[in-house]
Amino acid sequence: IYQEPPLLERSIRDMLAEDINEIIVDSRDAFKTAVRQVKRIDKEHRPKVRLYDNPTPIFEYFKLEPQIASIFKRKLTLPSGAELVIDETEAMIAIDINSSKSRGGKDHPETILKTNLEAVEAIARQLKLRNVGGLVVIDFIDMRSRKDKQLVYRKMREALANDRAKSKILPISRLGLMEMTRQREHESLQHTVFDDCEYCHGRGKVKSPTTISVEVQRALEELLRRNGHRNDIPIRVQVHPKVLERLRKEDREILEQMEKEYGGELSFRADPNLHQEEFIMIDLNTEQELRHNRPFCEE
């Protein structure tokens, strides 16, 4: 049965190339393993393997922690002050260059070109570090000069020329968009390191207490109509604490009106075990669930 080699050997196998200047390890055992693996691939690369013996931890010495952290950030700041916004979705990677925080005359053609060229270098680096593949769409700051557009296009091709993953890059369109595809070799770093959030199921958002309050009110109105506006059925509504806070404060008058319609047989209870988007309506006579509104992501 085929079995993948350990991480160090696998990393050398997958990453060793002409553009790698050094392989630095901080353990003698790892150093021996690295030398052995490099020789197995290409003996000419043997001088690139170096043992790190400085008392300062290797990650601290090379300031790797901030660089690693940047791989997982959605927003990155460019030297000019502009922002690079990277969104990885199932369909594609969308990258936007936001010049709102850029220093200097942000509408000046020279400033725009400089910012876009900064973005090219950062994007090429991030694509490699994040190991993303598939369709990539880049929204550059709008350039009026055709010459400037061609320069940015050429610089992007140059920046990715030594990339192990093959890319196909199209010139910048009239809308200021550059489309490209990058060969997908393995899962992206984001998919390797992170799991989808169990609370929002990877959406990154949940419905607000205001929205759920409105849904509770609408559900109660539906129950009232369905039962012929009878108010002899005692109902308890269980909601997330944040939703109950909304109902008791901003929506207090609406809540009081509903309680009048139900003849005081309507009660609310906070349940911290419920999802923020979830609420349950129970008939207190029978303890039967009349309505169970589940989170949007579970429907």
C-alpha cells in the first residue's frame, strides 16, 4: 500500500526547484534527512541544505510568524497603503485592489500604476503561498492608459514565470479585470488548515437578532390565523438570548401587543443552547412543538 512520506521529505519533494536558494533546518536529525532527500532528487542541490544553530528560535530569527499570519488574512496592506482583498470561494478566487487608504494622490495615473504594480508582486506571492488553483479574477484599479494596462499584464506574467503551477493569464479587460487560471496541484492552504465553521457552516455570516425577531413575529401571526385567532392555547417561544433581548427592548411594544392578542398566554424563554437563527414554539398544554425554525444552513 502506497504511503506518503513524512512532512519534511514530502515538502522537499514537492517544493525543491531552481528558484529555491536555501533549505534551512534547526535539527541535526532533520538536517540528515533533508540532505539524504535532496541527494535522492538532485545532488547539485546539496549545498542548499543548511543547519541552523543560532540560539534564537528559527521562526523568530527569520520573522516567519507575521509572514505565515499574512497567508490567512483576507486583507493585506500594500507599501502604498492600498489594500489587497482576497476572497476564496468554491467557484473562483476574487482579488480586489482597494485604493481608498492609499497615500498620495490616489487618482493620479502614476499613483494608480504604482499601486497596481505593487499589487502584482503581492498577488503572485500570495497565490504561491496559499497554493490556490482554478479561476482567479483580479479587479485592478482602473487605468485609462493602454500602455499602463499592458505593463501590468506583462509584470504579472513575469511574476508567475517561475511558478511551479502553470498559469494562463489574459490581458486586462475594458472593465479593469484580469482573468487567469492557475493549475490546481493540491488543496489550497485554506482548505488544508481550516474546517468550515460549525455555527455558520462556512457562510461567515448569521442572521441578525433583528431579522430573527421579525421571523418570530411572522410565525406567531401565522399560528394565530391557523388557529382561528383562538387565544386559549398557551404558547412558549424559546429563542437565543440575543433575540430575546431584541424582543424585550427594541420590539417591546410589538411583543406587548402580541401578548394582548394571546390573552397573556404567550411567554418567551431564552435558551443559550439554541442557534441564533433558531426558535421553537411549544404548546404548553401538550408540550408539542408547534413550530421549530432551524438555522438557514440546515434547511
